[in-house]
Amino acid sequence: MSTEVEILLRPIEEMNRIQVVIEVARAAGVELRHGPDIYEGRAYVGIIDDDVAIELFPDDRHDPDDDTGDMPFSKHPYTVEFRPLNRSVEKAQRSMERVYDRLKETGHFSLFATFDWQYPLRGDIV
């Protein structure tokens, strides 16, 4: 089973899906590819530093029963997963931290980060 870190985000101003993809790609410093062969067309993917996969899932709906005080999953429909390709979760977390900081700096998003969907890492929820 893969260990990963995630950013969940929600635009706080009107943005369409492509605008969100562009912002996440810019924050990650990579091109995010999309196509019917990539998670059945449900995700945009790229590679950071040759060993961390970044995967953006738009409209990743979560059940309100999954929400906790620190992690309101159901209110943040975009999920950005950072998956280590070399088993170094620390490198995936460093990549997530850089992208998180850049997304936060834009002022366009409510966001929070988790480790394995269970443990809150950061939160800037608007």
C-alpha cells in the first residue's frame, strides 16, 4: 500500500476547472497531463523531481460523514495527491509543502493537507 500526502482545496473565488489545474501546475512547476488513459480521464498527473507523482483529482467528492473539525473533506472538492515513486514519503511531503506554500500565497484557495487521509498536517481553511 502506498503512503501519500494530500492537499485538499477549494477556490474561494469563481474559478473553472482549467484555471485550478493551471494554478496547481504552476505551483508544482510541472505540466499536468490529462487524457482518457489517465485514471479513466478523471485526473491530471505530473512528476516532480523524477520521483514524486503529483495527481490532481477535480470534483473529488467526499461524504460529509468523513469531515472532522480539522479536515472538512466534503467542502474541498479538489484533491492533489503526492505519491512517492521511490518509497521516500519524506520527499513527497517536501514536495507537498512547496506546492502548498505556493497555492496559499496566491490567496485563491481554502486548503488543508493530510497524511494518508487520516492525519492533518496543515490547514488554511477559509
